[in-house]
Amino acid sequence: MHRSFLVGPAVAALLIGCRAHAYELRDAVSSDVPGLMALYRDLHANPELSMQETATSGKLASRMRKLGFSVTEKVGGTGVVAVMRNGDGPVVMLRADMDGLPVTEQTGLSFASRVKRPSAEGETGVMHACGHDTHMAAWIGAAQVLAARKAHWSGTLVMIAQPGEEIGKDARAMLDDGLFTRFPKPSYVLAFHNAAQFPAGMIGYSPEYAYANVDSVDILVRGHGGHGAYPHTTKDPIVLASAIVTRLQTLVSRELNPMDHAVITVGSFHAGTKHNVIPEEARLQLTVRSYSPATRKMLLDGIARIARGEAIAAGIPEERMPEVVVQDEATPAAANSPDFARDMAGLFIARFGPDRVREVPPVMAGEDFGRYRLADPENIRSMIFWVGGVPEATYQAAQQGGASLPSLHSPFWAPDAEKVVATAVEALVAATLKLMPTESVQ
């Protein structure tokens, strides 16, 4: 999975040239870590669901004001935009996400979330099972270091705390609410995500696609119901829907180029109310993952074609053809700007060493971070990278055949938050300083 690196002369020179500066910055970050861990524990113990992050956004906004940022709240719902102007230069945007998940925590941490919220089943726990608490703590950490080092950079720093990432909504909501018109539009956008498959403190990056397109598709399969003992008098929608489910798998296995990547998962199949009744309808819910626009179109067109084709084969009349609906809240693929991502990766290798920075394959998860670059792809360069969070002992045990690692969104996910936050703060600050140099900084 990981790729090895040969350190050439250029990288070697960077390693030597920035060593003193790296130690200076690392010391500044280290001195802030205890306070950031206190913030992390507070955020972890008090998560809020998507689009409900009122207390969380208030905490972050208050801290940013104290650091000297001009702060606007309630952007795109509960979003926070903090701006610091510091002379001439580029506009750099750093983004963190704020929302938790409807997951009941089982980590055993002393500061584990005990928050409960109503749900369709009655009540659910709420947890930062995707590590957004580490993202926010590192975001504040980067702001603290940069606010204290204004002599070392020149330009405009825009920092946004985004709600609603888990439901793929609020990057678009913040953009629709004037993120790039009411506030300075960035030339560069950076973010990180903690990773549950890498050892703590390791940085992973993908130079192009990082996250996938995510589409949610609903299929209403219509039949003609009746008595289970007389199936010949019916058009069984359960049998038809089952044929559709099976045939959908061939879109990836037999129609997609094996060098491309895609996923079609049927996550929900609902039909019927009783043992001996053939229902009128069956309902399917799909998640569809892809990278390129062409592959996405092929999959969505193929789903509609297969649903219709199987219905024709089953003798369903035209007026009862399946209804295929692609939900509007699709999440576009997060594609890094290749040259920019490689440039930032070179910086990270120089600072952290080649053993801690690896090029890794993209993932099939979704991340609406990609919308910021897509808002102006000709003028905005962006990168999202990963910072490993698996405690070293846990990672090594898993590598030697021990217990499998809990994934993101697991009730057991508990990253080594101190290493995640310290690494991410240093990486974000180093990248910002490189992008916003002053004449006094070599």
C-alpha cells in the first residue's frame, strides 16, 4: 500500500536547509499542545450532530476573536469564517469540519461522549467517531502559531470551521452563503483528515484524487401484488428487485475498465409486510462511488438502464417501470491539484523525513472539501492530506496479526490525538508559511 521514497539531492538540500526552522516551529507547536489537548477533550466529550454545531462553533469563534481574527458566525448555517489580513500576498484558506456522528461511543476514554439525541429508533449517542475533534484542535493550533508569527508571513489568512460535512451539505451551503464573495477568495486551500489505517503522526497524501464522488440513489420497483400461494397472478417486485441488485454488480465487474475504480452498494432493500403477501412495491437504496465524471455518468446511466431492462424482462408495463432517483445532495470527488500536492508533499518530506510521509492510494469515502476547488478550478489550488492516528503499539500489533484496527465511524475509534494534532499543526503552519513568504523569511 505504501510507496518507498529515494531522497534525491533537492530533497536532501531541503532537509538540511529547513532543519533549524523546523525545530523552531516544532518547539512552538509543542508548547501549545497541552492547551490544545484540553480543547480536544472538551470537543470530544461534547459533540454535536451535523448542522447543529452551535456550541462548538461558538467555542471556536471565541478563540479566534481572542487571537485577533475578524470573525463571522452563522455562515451557511453554523459555519465560522475567521480572517486575518497581514499585508500584501496571497490568500490562503485552512478548513476544519465540526460535526459528530450518531454513534454511541465505546472507547472507554475518561472523557468519552455521553451525549444523547433523539433518533428514529428513539435515542442515539453522539460521538466524534470521524475525528473532527482533532481537526478542530489542530485548526485552532495553526491559528495560534500563525497569529503569533505574523512577522513570518504576508498575505491574507482565511480560516473556516465547516458544519455538516458528514451529510455532505455545508461546503456548498457556505459557498452559497457568499464564502468566496463576502470574504477574500483563496488561491490555496488546505485541510487534513485523521486516518485510522496509518500509525500516529504519519502523513499520507494522494497527488490527484483523494476522495470519491458519492451519490445516493433510490429505486422504487413496482409490481403487482397478490397472494403468496398464487405467484402466477402477480408481478413480484421482490424477485424483480433482487434481479436488479444482482445485475447492478456487473456494472463494476463487467462494464468498467479494470484500471478504474468504483463501488455500487445496495444498503437497503425494503418490501412487504407479511409472509404470504406479495407486495405492490420494493424499495432499494444505493450508495455509488466513483472518481472521474465519466465513470460517475456511466454508473448512474447504467443503474437506470438495468432497472428498466430487468423490469421489461419481467413483463412490467410501461406505466409501472421502476423509478430511479439520484439524490441532489451528491458529494463530488475531492481531487487535489497535482503539482501543488506534490510541492506540499516535498515540503512535508523535508520537515518530517521520508519515513513519515507517504504517497498512498485514494479512498472511496466522501469528503465535500472538493467543492472549494471546484468553485473556481482555474484559480484555486487545493490539497487535503491524511494524518495517521493509530497508536503505535496498536498499529504494530495489528501488523503482526493481532486484532483488526477500528475504522473511522467506529464506536471504538480513539486516535492518538496528541500526535495527530501536533503533526497536523506543524504541517498546516509550514505549508502556510511557504505559501505566504515575507522578504525576511528565506
